[in-house]
Amino acid sequence: MTAVTVQTVSPSRYAGLRSVVDYLGTVVRHLAGNPSSAFGLVVIAILFVMAVFAPLIATQDPYLQNLQAVLQPPSGAHFFGSDEVGRDVFSRIVYGSRITLTIIALVAVIVGPIGLAVGTLAGYFGGWFDTVLMRITDIFLSFPSLILSLAFVAALGAGLENAIVAIALTSWPPIARLARAETLTLRGADYVSAAKLQGASPARIIWKQIVPMCMPSVLVRLTLSMATVILTAAGLGFLGLGAQPPLPEWGAMIAIGRRYMLESWWLVAFPGGAILCVSLAFNLIGDGLRDALDPKQRKGRH
């Protein structure tokens, strides 16, 4: 008779998972209860839905040219009008949300870990190690992000992938500064001293004790930085160094539409409005997250 082994999950693991879910639910409820952050959530949700279901939402092929419908104003046939070669502006904005969401996701994945690692290592070890890392950070911070991104793109070459790398290389220093400041206040805490006495390695202390405490502040700062990331990506696209034609990137659409904007205002108004709404949404969500994750901030405002 064959024995059957049944694996069970410990109650502590269930309790930990449930506490995380409850905490996330509390944060979402706080964001939804604030009108400004709720507006940001709605805008980001719309952006996500547009990116995922772009083929279903777009009314036409965003690359399809129709020379018989050049520079048509907004109408039933073209909700946001048509561009200089007859392409549907609404469909291009819908598909452009995929590019914007890709830029946001990739930059966040690159910038968050780099900034967190540099900041926590510099703050924990201190001394010459801290000095070297922070001087490098200061060099990056001494240049405006768009100017530094232009320099990196000029070195790497024009293109969407290189633009994402350039934006990521210029976006990590503020997060590193924040993580370092948090680490400097945490490394002398009692629970960190207790972990040292128990023989925990510096890597384990940083990963298990310091990084989780830095995450809320880093998450807020990362969310607020997304507005700058979107504007920088749009600026690179506007200058012809980001996404290349015929990709429907919002900044590149404005660059092309500016030639006709006096007669055909919709070519710049709708892509510009999309950039404005998404950038504002991330700022509002970041502000709401700061209140939700830091009770002292919330009390100070009331």
C-alpha cells in the first residue's frame, strides 16, 4: 500500500499572507476615500485597461494611412481627428498607452532596486564607502534629468530601448538618497543591534531588517518620480531621440503635430492631454500613498 504524503501550510504563513492582504486593502481603501488619489487611481486604471485591451478599444489600425482623410477634425469617424497622413489620432493614443506603460514598468523595475541597494549599502556601512557612493550620486543629481538623459541617448543612440535605459540611469539618485537617509536612522535601532549580537551578516541585516522598513518611503518616492519619467520620455520622443516613427508615442505625436497645430489643434491637444492626465495621476497617487503609509503625515495635515 503506497503512502501518501500531505503537505500542509503552517498557520503562521497563512497569518502573514492575510496580514499583507489586509494591509494592502487598507491602503487601497485610503486611496479610494481621498478624492484626489481616487482620481489618480481611475486614470491609471484607464491607462492599464487601454494598454491591455488596445485592439478592442481602438477604432482603427493606428498605422493605417488614409490620404483621403488627412487632418480631419474630431467627428464620429475619428473621435480625436486624424493626422497629416490620415491616421486615427484616438487609436494612436490608445496604442501609445502601451508604450507609456512599458516605459513606466521597466524604469520602475530598474530604478527601484538600484536606488534601494545603493542607498542602504551606503547608509549601513558608512565611511569611505558611503562617501564614494554619495559623491557619484551627487554627480548625477547635479544635472537636470532631461539634460542627462539627452547625453546618455546621444551616446547610446536614438530609440525607445535606449531611451528607457537613459531615463533609468538618471532616475535612481533621489531614491538612493532617500534610502540612505532611512538607513542612517535604522542602523542604530535595537532590533538591528540584536540581529548583530545573534551573528547575522550585514547582507542579512540589510535585506531582512532595513530594506522592509525603507520600502514604504521608496515606494512613495518611486510613484512620484513616474511623473518626471513620463515627461522625460515625452521630451525625448518630442526631440526625436525616443520612440521612432511610426510608433504612436505621445511625445513623438506632439512633435509631428506642432507643424499643423494652428489649424489642426487636436494633433497636439489630445496627446498633450494624455501626458498631463497620466503625470498628474501619478503625483496624486504618490501623495495619497504618502498619507496612507505614514500616519504622521496624515495627522499633520488634519
